[in-house]
Amino acid sequence: MEEDCCATQLIYGDGEFNSSGLDRFVKEVKLAECGLSYAVVAIMGPQSSGKSTLLNHLFHTKFREMDAYSGRNQTTKGIWIAKCVGIEPCTIAMDLEGTDGRERGEDDTTFEKQSALFALAVADIVLINMWCHDIGREQAANKPLLKTVFQVMMRLFSPRKTTLLFVIRDKTKTPFEYLEPVLREDIQKIWDGVPKPQAHKSTPFSDFFSVEVVALSSYEEKEEKFKEEVAQLRQRFFHSISPGGLAGDRRGVVPATGFSFSAKQIWKVIKENKDLDLPAHKVMVATVRCEEIANQKFNQLVYDEDWLALEEAVQTGPVQGFGKRLSSILGTYLSEYDMEAVYFDEGVRNSKRQLLGSKALDFVYPAYTTMLGHLRSKALEDFKVRLEQSLNKGGEFASSVRTSTQSSMLEFDKGCADAAIQQADWDASRVREKLKRDIDAHASSVRSAKLSELNINYEKQLSSSLTGPVEALLETGGKDTWTSIRKLLNHETEVAVSKFSAAVAGFELDKDTSTKMTQNLRDYARNVVEKKAREEAANIMIHMKDRFSTVFNYDSDSMPRVWTGNEDIRSITKDARSASLKLLSVMAAIRLEEKPDNIEKLLFSSLMDGTVTVSSSQDRRIAASTDPLASSTWEEVSSKDTLITPVQCKSLWRQFKAETEYSVTQAISAQEAHKRSNNWLPPPWAIMAMIVLGFNEFMLLLKNPLYLMVLFVAFLISKALWVQMDIAGQFQHGTLSGILSISSRFLPTVMDLLRKLAEEAQGNPAPEAPRGPVSVASQSHRNETPLPNTISSSIPESSVSSNISSSDGDVEYSSPPLRQRRPTNVQEVEPL
């Protein structure tokens, strides 16, 4: 939304003050919120000289302008005010009624003088609108205006310094460099010719006014050029009240909240034809001049080459001799101020000098703080380097920190002394404290890192020294497993704690911290054991089956069992299951405390001696009240040390027996098969029957030797057939199987023997013919009948761990079916 200038008539043509309009104007432009940050600009000049036009172009106001086509007459009556649009800080423009107007007449100059005095008392900058061709003329139209201005100034008791900005309109070809000296000379002549009170007889013109001159092209003939020059002039009104601005020397500014009341009172005093009671002339001049000198020296300081070089150097790093160089620069400008302001009022002079010193110190203070920041950073980095070097050389941490801290703080203190400024009593203690805090924070960070590294190293050592042995002991599952684990844990923990305490001694930790760290190490060691125990307990089914397989399939000499028929499978099975149950009892609970328990006795009495199978649901409810394993806790073991609950043990044992039953069945089958293979002869009763019934034939052979010859030849042929057909080997798999195999191979073998005999009789022995193919029945029987070694090596190995889940207090152990349910078939190799 476009900003409104809020043009308002402040004083009517008859001299009446528009109080309500001013109050409304102050409210609309929110002047009360500006404090002292506002400026007032007034314009004077002859009637119809383009004052309103200039203000409208300069400040984007909307003052009424003269219509050239309706004649040259009075346009502005009284005094109008408006807000300058787009100017910072807030600037108020005052458009005064033109002087030398025919409407008021030659003798009616009272309002002209009153409005001029009002403008000089209120405005910070007064624009004097003049025609270029009037400069240098004695009787020009601007002379009455300047006389009016200078005369009314004498009515001020001690006039304040005002900026007079002479605006030369419709400049000609005459260079501006020639016009300005002539104008200043005319102004000085008018000032010298104006009657002055006795107190101001010798007062120079510069004590009352600051003069600025600017020239503008003709608005009617060179409108674009005029607007361009006005735009440049407009830039000078931005921050006009700042040091160096058009109104930078103003004093006695009325706060914005009192502007309305102050304007009313000033106009009232002027209307009553009284002198204005402004500050005393001497103090006024001293104030303005001392401030000018102070501002001049400050500005010189700002652009001083030595200072700029020093400021640039300190931005990149610490500067040697910073305080001495900066003190010299400040001392130079303060001395120059003292020399130039020596004749002014002492109180004002000292006050302005103090302000100049304070302003200069405030100006250079950021460089000083930057210098201290570099010193702090350098000291901190040096501390880090010293500490790291000391630790790398094997120094103890606490002593290294103390030595490095003392060196760094001493270096910082020397740097602060070198950076100190004579004109200031600045305290570097806050920066020093921050450095100390940073050093302590870094030392604490390094200490934490070192301690954490030590702790991690010793935890790794504990984990390495405990994990493997604990796993081996748990897998062994002997009677003294947990006793050995406790001894191992205590020994390894004490060794680690002893070494750790020696390693952290150089950190000089307090007793509580040291105790806490060693206790954490002990807790970690215990957690390693407990974690490993829980891992092994989760795989208890695998361990139990492995233990069963080892005991069941290998004898006391670790030799594989061959089920020949003499082994007591029942006893071996009981021993294997007892070993597995022993392992279950070992892994049922964590026993790091030397507290007795009855877990093993309870498991053996309930699972080995009793039964865990309950057929019906009613039987289960009855057994639950008497079954010692129908519980989720062990009496002597806390819940946190319980790895496998009683009811889980019961479920595990049931699953274990089901999954190992197949191995027992296979062993029994192998033993029976071995017995059958070794009993291929006829039964004893058959042998006795053959002897009794064949006695007569036997006696016949003894009486006739020819029969013996025939029998001998038959024996040789039978022996050859026996060897060639491997009859003993064929009957190893049973009588029926042997008969079937021999019957299928008999004829090919006889034919083979006859062929060999014929060839030998002809003296041309042929190479041995390949054996005849084994009969389908014989081969099938061999594949169906497992060998003893096959049985011993066919015990299934399950690699799937048992999964434990609990629901409503009941626990179920589940294991996938074994990967092999049949023994491995071994291809039989026939002897050559």
C-alpha cells in the first residue's frame, strides 16, 4: 500500500494555529513512536518561485502547486506540513507562505517574519529557494528574504545552529563553481549589514548557520534534467540527522511525543512578540563546535590508514604490539582535539572529549575483542598440542593437563598484557575464564575418550578370555561346570580390574568414579558369562542331541560302536539320556553364586526315574498338582538367573526323547540284522536229522572207493564254485537272500568254468571273463540290508536349534524333524 504524506495546514493565513489538525497529523504519521529519530525541513522563498513544486518532487508530498495558466498569484497561505514519503528517518516538511507577495502588500511583513522565526526555531534544515539570475544583484528578490531571515534570528536569545540549504533554481550556463562563492559572499555581506544586538556584534555567521548550496535546472525547460537533479538531492535527506548528515549538528531536539505541544508554545511566544528562551549562546557555540571537532577527529580516526591496517591485520590473527599501536593512534586524535577545543567552555569541552574518547573506544573495542579471541584460540590450540605430545610420550594424564594448562594460561596472560590499551581499563577476565572453561572442557573430553578407550579394550579382553572357555565348559556339562565358570570369572575379572586400576591411576579420578568404573567392569564380565549362558541355553536341544549321539554311538575309547549283537542297547541308551539330562540340568540356571540347588536331582527323579507323558487332559490336571516340574520357577533360583524353567525342561525332555527314538530303533534293527547274517547254517535239529538219515549213504561211500573219487571231483568243482560265487559272502545277508543270489549266478558260473577248462586243455588260456552281473534280487537285498558301520554312522545330526516360546505360563519346545531318517546306503565292493 502506498504511503500517504498526510498533508495538513498547520497555521492558517490569519495566524491561527491548527491544534486539532496537528494532533491528528501526529497520530496518523505515528510521530510519537519516533523518539528523537525524526527531522523537520522547512522551505522559504519568494511567492510563486516553485517552493511547493520542489517539495513535491523532493519528498513526494502533495502540496498545492500554482497553475501557470491561471496567472501568477499566491498559492500557499499560512504554513502547511506533510510527511516526506520514503525518507528515513521520519522527516516532516513545512511549506511556508511565499515572501514579497502582492496579496499582503509591501508593508505587511509581520507574518513573513513570524513564519520565518517559527521555521528557524522548529526546523533542522531550512531550504532557501532562489532564482539563479538574482545571484550577484544588489537589489535582487532574494535580498529581502535573507534580511528577514537574519533579522528574525536576532530575536532568538541564543539561536541554535540551523542548516541553510540554498537551492538555486533555473541555473544558467554559468558554472556552479562560480555561483557558490558569489552567493556565499552576498550572504556574508547581508549578515554583516543586518543590525545585531550588542551580544552578537562580533558573532560569526557560521555560529548561527551551516550553509549548503545546490543548483537545479529549469523545471519548465529541462524537466527530465530537473527531476534527475532533485532525485540526487533527495538522497542527501536520508539519515539527515546522523553524524555527517544535513542536520547532523542539531541540538536541543524535542522528543517526538512533545513536538505538538512545543510547536504550539513556540508559535504562541512568537505571536506575543517575545524573545525565545533557547540555550545560552556560549554553551550553544561550545556545544556545537566541540561536537564538530570531536566528530571531525572521530571521522579521521575511522579512516586513519594506520588504524585500517591494524584492523585488517587483527582480523587474520594476533598482532604483536597491538595495544601499543592502538594506544598511539587514539592518543594522537585526543591530543588534536584538546588543541583545537582549548578556547571553548571547559565543561562542554571536557564533556565532548569524554564522549569522543568513549565513542572512539567503542569503535575500536570490536578489534580488541577480536584480538583477545585470537589469543584465546591460540592458547587453546597450544594446549591441545602440548597435551597430545605429552600423552604420546607416555606422560600421566592429570600431570600432563596441569603442565599444559599452566603454559597456555601464561601465554594468554602475556598476550593480554601486550594487547592492553592505555586509554581504557578493559578487563580480559571473562575471556580468560572462557579459555579456562574451554581447556577444562577439552581435557574432560580427552579424559572421557581415553577412559572409554581403556574401558572398551579391557571389555574386549574380558569378552575374549571368557566367551570361549565358558562356551566349552557349558558344552561339557560336567558336575563342576559352574564351579569352574565361577573360578574362571573371578580370576579373569580380578586380573582385568587390577590392570585397569593401574592404567587409570594417572587420571587421578576421585574414589567414587574409580569405584564405579571398576564395578562396571565387573558387571560387564558377569554379563558376558550370563549372555553366553543364555545363548547356549537357547540351543540346549542341539547340545542334548549332540551329547546323546556322542555317548550312544561311541564307546569309552571314543571308537564308533558296531552293533554286533553283544551290546546292551538299553543300558547304552540310558547312559546317553542321563548325559543329556545332566547337560540340561547344568544349563537350566545361572549359578554364579555359590548356592546349592536341587535342579539335577529333581530332573533325574522326574524325567529319568518317572514319566513325563500324560495322556488325557484330566490326567494332566491331576498330575499338575503333584508334578514337581509343573512350575515356571525353581525353588532355589531367582527368576533373573533362570535360563530354562521346570515346565520348559519337561517339554524339552519330551521333545528330546521323540527326536532320539529313531536312533535307538535303528541300532536295534542293525543288531538284529547282524545276528541274522551270522546265522546262515541250518538249525542244530536239521543237522542231527541229516546225520541220522544219511548214515547209510555214508557207509556206502566207505565201501566203494570209486564213489570217493567221484565225490572228490565233485568237491573240487564245488570248491571252485564256492570261491567263484563267494557263497559265504552271499549268505551273510540271510539264507533266503543267499539262495536267490546263488540260483541266479549258478549257470553262468558253471559255463565259465567249463570254458576255462576247455581253453586250458587246448593250451590257449583266455583272459578271465568279467564276473556276471549281480542278480536284481541280490542287489536289492544288499541295498535294503544296512551294514553295521552304516548303522553306527547313520545317527542324524540336527542343526536346527530348538525354539522356545511361552504362552500363559506354559512352555513349548519345538524342533524341526531330523534331516535323515534312513541310514546311508554303502555300495558293497565284491572281492576279486
